[in-house]
Amino acid sequence: MSCWHAYGWRCATRDAAEVHLTPIEFRLLACLTKHLGMVVTPRQLLTEIWGPSHAAHTHYLRIYMKQLRDKLEADPVQPRYLRAKTALRCARPARTRPPGR
């Protein structure tokens, strides 16, 4: 999978074949590639793609991410590139109780 955006020219490919992406799909893919290797929250993506007034509309993101996976992943059910983390939590040590309590 490849994605280019230079001087107004936009292109995404899969297996060396050009893939048609809608403008929103391309903006979403460009945003993800801009943050390559980093965790990007749904709120971040929604704000960058649709604006701050849409930060809570996670259904938009689910729909467009599925479309991108269908178009760009060899196996959309087990994606290699466009993966999601369902929950981000900080690891904390387990709280232990003193014996007998």
C-alpha cells in the first residue's frame, strides 16, 4: 500500500494498482500517514478531517475506516496497516491489600 500527496496530486495504490479514494478517504489516509507509527485517537482524526464540531461522531470514522480497509488491505478483516486499538489505558500496578484485610 502506498500513498502520495504532492503539489495537489493525490494517489493511493495497492499491489501497484491505483485505487480510487474519495476526498474524505484520502484526507483520512493522509492524516494517518502523517502520524505514521503513532497512536492517533478517534477525536484527533475526527477533528482533523471533519472539524471540531464532529469530534464525537465516531460512527463517521468507523464507516470510512472500513471503506479504506476494504480498498487497501489484502485482508480487511485482519488488517496489516489500518489497525485500531479499542481502548487506550495506562498500565498501573495492582493494588495489594495487607494480609488479613
